[in-house]
Amino acid sequence: MPQLEFEKPILELEGKIAELRQVDGDGDILAEVERMESKVSKLLNQTYSKLTPAQKVQVARHQNRPHYMDYINGMIDDYTPLAGDRNFADDQALLGGLGRFQGQACVIMGQERGHDTETRIKHNFGMARPEGYRKAQRLIKMAERFQLPIITLVDTAGAYPGMGAEERGQAEAIARSIETCLNATVPIISVVIGEGGSGGAIAIAAADRIYMLEHSIYSVISPEGCASILWRSAEYASDAATALKITAQDIYDLKLIDGIIKEPIGGAHRMKSETIDNVAKQIATALKQVTPWDSQKLKEARRKKFLAFGRAA
């Protein structure tokens, strides 16, 4: 498992436990393993109960966190991927399709970052180009046509900032995607499962119900980007992470999301299946809250929700 700096004492203990388990030992060795496991559990609780915003950024970006396809495999049946924006190309950073969530037919989409060098390059590190957001618009309109609820899973550092993307209308594609979400006549349930970066995230997260995993982040700019602008140095990224109020707890306090989904002790990267189950339970609850739906009332409620952001009570 890739190491996080603040996890080193825990990982060292886990390494020693793994070594002891390979030894055909007596009761003393088994007792030592149990003692060390208890210590690991205690350290995980202590460490993850007081993570700083900068540390949460590291956890949110951990390459072993469950990604879009992990959630598809873990909670969606009969998944049929749909490709292309019917205009330019198929963007592998933003995936989507049709499937069944606990028996309910739905449209599901989200960013896929990849787990290793090969898949990260294939999915462009989860940074979608204009054709990705135009694919999202196509899927939303398809969901409206067949009156299917939409589930979106957000995990991106932001939209791809390359020259080609700008030439093909990146800003317009994101704006249209947000507009399409806001005007959708079917429910949209969105979950930030890792990193929610800027317009690249909100393009598919202008939803009726928005949730964040406990150690995920959501921000208008990355801490490194903010630090390079304000302090002219990425070395101040830790300060920027605190100032930006990007953690799930900060965002919930600001009333910008509807809830926080608990992660297993030690983060989602340690227990993927439990994390996926927790997300599935929250999505199921949210779908029950908005089903059945009246399309006009749904749009009006969504409009009021977003217009209320930032207003003083």
C-alpha cells in the first residue's frame, strides 16, 4: 500500500504483524500479534479522528481509494456503459451508462482516475475534456426521456486544462453540463467519493442530494493552486487547505451538502467494500426521499437549493 507520511508508525506495525503471521509460532507469538493488532486499531482511531485538512487531502487522493468502476462493480447490476458525446469523441475520464441500483433502473456516471500508471493515462487522471461533459449532458437527457433517476460519483482534480480542451470549448461544456443538471426533470443524487475539484466536479454535482465521504474534499481550486497564486509557492499548500475550508465537515457546516458518509476507520483505501456499502445505503435513502417525483416541483426545489447557497440566514 502506498505510504502516507502520517501513517508510517501504523504501516510499520502492520508490516511486523504480517511477518509474525508467517512464522509457525506458539501462543506467545499469537498473543503478540493480538497485542500489536490492538495497538494498530488504537493508532488508527487516534490518527483519523484528528486529521488536518492537508492530511485529508492526501487521504482523498490515495490511489487505493475505491474509484468509479469499483462502485459500479460493487453496487450496480446489469451495468451497460454508454460511450461518446455524438459530436467529437469518447472521453475515458468521465464514464457513464445504464444499470440497476438495488433493482431500480438508473443512469450512473462519474470520473474514473485509474489505479496504476497505465489506467491513469487511459483515464487522463480523471480530468475530463469537453467531450466528457457533453457525454454527461447526453446521459442526463436520456435519463429524462425514460424518467430514470441519476447517480453521479465525483472524483476529479478538475477539468482538463489543456489547449485542445480549451479549443473545443471546455468552459462552455462545463456551464452547459451544470445547466443541464439544474434543469433535469429527474432526481440527481451525487456523492463526492474522493476529490471534488472546481467546475470539473460541480458539472455533474448540481444535484438534488449531495453527499461527501468523510475524508473527501470539495474545492474551487486545489490547495497547491491556491498557494501558488496567493503565496507564489506550493509549499504553502497546507495553509491553503485549511483556509479553503475544503473538508467534508467544513462543507457540511457551510450547508453546501446534505450529509457526510462515514468511512471505515483508517479511510476508504483500507476497506473498499465497507465504503461502497456505506455509499450504497446513503444513495438508497436519498432515492427514497425523492421518489416518486413531480418533475416541476423537483426543478423548483433544486433551484431554491442552489439559490440559497451563500445567503445569510
